[in-house]
Amino acid sequence: MKKSITLLEILFVLLILSIIYTVSIPKKIDSKLNQATDYLLIYLNYTRYLAFIDNKYDPNDDLWFRKMYRLRFEKCTSTIGGLYFIVFSDENKSGQAKKTDSIKDPLTSRHLYSRYTCDPKSDESKYVLLTKEFGVTKVNISCNSTSSLGQILYANDGKIYSKVGTNANDIGKFEIQNQCFIEIFDKDGNKSTIIIEPKTGYAYKHK
């Protein structure tokens, strides 16, 4: 029987409190863009927290790093248009996200997951739908080294990565060494920026 709480558990409680505060306070005129930023911050830092408490390192698996927790941006189908994101750990190391590998939203207990149709099922969080829910029309990621919109992967030591490789010695190739800027835009050209720190993975809003 556990008799005391850990520092990480305290941090998790503080995270939940900050979530409640963030989603309940009034917003400015560009509230939708602010809300999208706030939700992204919640999920980025929640993904970071999960990486701290669930170390994917396995000395018997040369490709263990492919299982790291990540937040990845995606495009809806061209007939629908729009953007969304998913949060998952690629347990099969296939590169293909499955709902069973996705993380549940701490706000709603629904999966932080969607399909290219961007039509959420009853067990999928609507907050991943950046365009449909918040009117976000574009996302730029300064540290993106992929051919897609981009992603942020978290290791349990605080380091962050832009992608994973396919070989055992690829783990250090894609470490993000400088501040990473995630810029989100609405249809009117308004912009909001999130900064993610290297070495710690901490994310916060640019003022």
C-alpha cells in the first residue's frame, strides 16, 4: 500500500487545476485562437508528463524510442479540409497511429484521436479538431524535420525530438536543440505562438 504521494503526482494535480482554470476564464475577442492555444498547451504538457512517468526505454529493444509519446499534427481529407492533431505512443513501432495507442483526454476521458474524416466518434475528443472547433487554418512548426505538418516527441529525460528514425543509432539524430515555435493562425491572419524549450520539453505561450 502506497503511503505517500510523489512529486510527479503533485505536478499532475497542479496540471489538472491549471486545466480547469484555463478553460473557465473569460477570453479576449480572438477567443477561438486563444482557446486553441490553451488546449494545445494542455495537451503538450500532458504528453510531456506522461513521458516522465512512463519511460519507454527498453535495453532489450534497439528501437524502443519509436514508442515515445508524441503530439502529431495532421490534415483532414482534401474534400473536408482543416487540421487536427493526435496524441499517442506507437506501441507497435509501425508509424501508424491507432486509437488503441492514443492517449485519453484528461478533460473528457475521450481519446485524443481522430481520423482523416475529422468527424469525431463518441469516444474521441472534439478538442483535437483545430479547424472545426477553433477555426485554425494553418500551423507552422519551426523545428519540423518531416515532410508532414510536424510532431513533437517526448523522452522521459525531458529531451524532445522532431521525428524518429528506423535504425538503432537514430535516437539522437532528431533531438530538438533550440527553442521550438508552434505558430497557429486563423482565417483573419491572427497568430498565436507556443514555445517549447529544449532539454526540458516545457511548453508555454509566447507573450
